Amino acid sequence: MIHNEWLTKETIRTVTCKHTDAEKFLVSNVLTEGKTYEVKNETEEFLFVVDNTGKVGGFYKTYFE
């Protein structure tokens, strides 16, 4: 269960949120446009970042620069 340790894991890099316009999901509650976030894990399609709630959440890479 590696995902249980992501919050305390070393940050891979930082990314900036470029938009919160989602077709299907409501992400404006947990991401702020223009804010920088710490990346804790990355897959081919998703970035797992520490969001505005203080927890690690998975988001499509299209939201970030």
C-alpha cells in the first residue's frame, strides 16, 4: 500500500495549475488556478499532488503546466 506513504514521501517536482475547467468532475474545490502544487507520484496519465485539502489527490496532467 504505497499510496499510504505518499503524503510524507519526498516531492518529485512542483507543477502549476493552469485551469480547473473539467468536463466531468468538479476540481475547482480542491485546485486553484495559478497555484503551485507538490507532485508526490506520477503515472502516464495522472499526477498525484497535495491539493488544497492537504491530502494527496490524483488529477489528469491536463490541469497542470
